[in-house]
Amino acid sequence: MISLRADHFRRATAWLAERLLTVTCVIGAIVAVADRAATPLGAQTATPATKKAPATQAPATTPATFGIGRPATTAEIAALDIDIGPEGVGLPPGRGTAADGAPIYAARCAGCHGKTGKEGPNDVLVGRLAGDAFPFAHDPRAPKTIGSYWPYATTAFDYIRRAMPPDAPGSLKDQEVYGLVAYLLAMNELIPQDAVVDATSLPKVQMPARAHFVPDTRGQPKATAAPRPR
């Protein structure tokens, strides 16, 4: 009876030892896996290595010239330097009358501005308002003709020579431009029909609208008043 119990005890002890060994192996495996998993986590929490900033390139220097084009010749500059100011500075030699300009107007201008400068279809050139009124600020329909709106006769020469006719701007000779200006001024009853227009007489033509135009002083320093005497 005692031998049977001892044998049973030995078997129970062996079974228990086997189970303990199994549990120990499992725990060891779990610990090993945990250690391996913790290694990347530690690496992530470590201070990262400082990255080197990319080397900055030196700014490109602007070349003195891009090698495009060429210097304009004296003749090319002179062909474009033809502006005429209000005082007539720059008016070329030549002369013309209304009789000289009438056939030029009929051939080169009437198709756009009408037979007498009033019919259009483009801008109306001829016509004065009653009493030389200047209603343009409140009446945008009032015709802005050479006789009612233009402040200087000299700028009519400048504009015609530079921009007219629209299909061949700059093609009119100075003598032809003088004749056209004389014709348009005479049609607006600003000069007599037989008046001669040239570099001397054109700046002297008094335009009805001149007093309605003033120099634009916006952006210029304001004049300071003189101190009052004490």
C-alpha cells in the first residue's frame, strides 16, 4: 500500500516538474520576443542624427548684357523722336493752307470721318458748340471735335503725322500734314480759309477749349505758404 502511494507520488512529482518546465520555456520565449520588439522602439526614441543642410548655391550674377538687339542708329532714333509739344517745339519746316489740305482729306480721311468731318463713322472732327460751351463733364454725348475739345492746335499736327491714316500711319509728308491741319482748323472756323499754317503760325492759334485744361499736379509736392510776418 505504501509502495503504491510512493509510486503515485513520484509520478505526480514528475508530471508537475514537466509542466513547470513547459511554463518556464513559454515565459522565456515571451520575454525574448518582447526584447526583440523593444529594440526598434528604443531606437525610435533615441535622439536622431542631425541632418546636414543642403549646400546653398551662390546667387547667379546678372550679365552686363543679354546679347539681344543692337544699339539704335541716329537715323532710327530721329524717325521716332517726332513728338510736338503744346508750344510747338519740334514742328518741322513746311507750310500748308486749307486749299492744300482739302484734296488730301478727301483721299485719305473722308472714308473714316465723313465728307465734311461731321458724318463719321469714326470720330467727328468738325463742329463747335454754341457759345463754345464745355459740357463734357456732365454730358458725355457732346461731340469732342477739334473745334470743341482740343486745347492745342499743335497737337493736331503731332497726332495726324504720328497716327494717321490708320492703314498707313506715318506715311504723310510734313507738307501734307500742314495742309490737313489748316483744312481742319478752317472747317472749325478757327482760322481763315486762306491762312497759312507753319511752325510759326500754328502755335498761335487760340483753341476755345484751352482754358478748360490745366496741368496735372497730382503727386507733386504742394507749395508751402510763405510765413506770415510777425
